[in-house]
Amino acid sequence: MRILAASDLHRDLTRARSLVQRSAGVDVVVIAGDLCTMHRGLDEVVGVLREMPAPCVLVAGNNETLEELRQSVERASWDGAHVLHGQGVRIQGQDFFGLGGGVPITPFGAWSWDLSEDEARALLAAMPRGCVLVSHSPPQGAGDRTSAGEHVGSVALREAIERCDPVLVVCGHIHDSWGFDGLLGTSRVLNAGPEGVAVEL
């Protein structure tokens, strides 16, 4: 299976159009949240992305809520989109599971859509073994290093990955770690960033 993975578009319509063009050669597109910026510009980005021919698995970031993303996809009549949060979908025999929002709770204030570690644990309990995990936030210790050298990822996500051994984890959120591609146990963790990365499973 060929996957095109991206995150953190933040209203960048040029990058969104590039993803649409590149999606013609893949089986699934995965977008790990933050399509807009502070709840603005979501419909414009979704309106571009809906033109992609491949199915797309999305989670909300902390810049848009789950409900905002679902409503935007519905308004766009984007039939190929699968918005996941604490749930999964199977595409071409491969399980995908999604978790949106900022985990742990960010310091950004009321505009940011965040989850506590305990809320994330409850949602991750249903994650199947061997899935592709799509999470806006990275796990603790992988793809989560800030420019100050701090690891700010989610402990709940790390625990779930260690328990379920997903074949791939696509995340974003921590801009300083865009492009990170490494292992957590046997699971490949990719902090995709807005340019998009092609992955073969």
C-alpha cells in the first residue's frame, strides 16, 4: 500500500493543491490535523483537498475541532474522506485508527482543541494491533522535540503504540520535528509536516 502522509497545512492552499496532484499515484492520503489556523480557513482547504482521487483519512488538529472538521467535510460533499477520532476504518484490508487534538493539553489557551492524557487513553483503548495510527500529536519521545530540545509528546500515545504495535504512526503538531522518521519499538513514527511524504507499507 502506498500512502501520502501530511500534517499542519495551516491554510496553505498551494501545499493542499500539491497533495491533490500527488494523490493520483497513491492508495490512501493521510492528513494528521491542523488544516486551518485558529479555526479560520478550514472550508477553503477542505474545498481543495476534496478533489483528490484517493481516499483520505483525516484527524482534527488543535487548530480545528472534530465537529468543525466533520461539518466542513460534509459541506464539501467529500465522499472519499474518513474523519476519525477514537475510531477506525479499513481501507484495502489495512486498518487505520485516528486520534485528533493536542495531547497533552497545550499552553495555547481556550482556542486550542486539546485532550488530557486520560481522555486520550480512553479513546486509544479501541485501537487495533497492526493499524496505521493517525494522530495529530506525536508520542512521547518520537517526533516531539521542540527547538529548545524538550520532548512534549503524549505519554498515552506512547503507551498505546507500545501495546498495539502499529505498522505506521503519522503525526504532526510539533513543527520543529517536521520530517522526523524513526522507530518507537517496532513502529515507524513519521512527523509528516505540510510538504507530504510518500510511504510504502
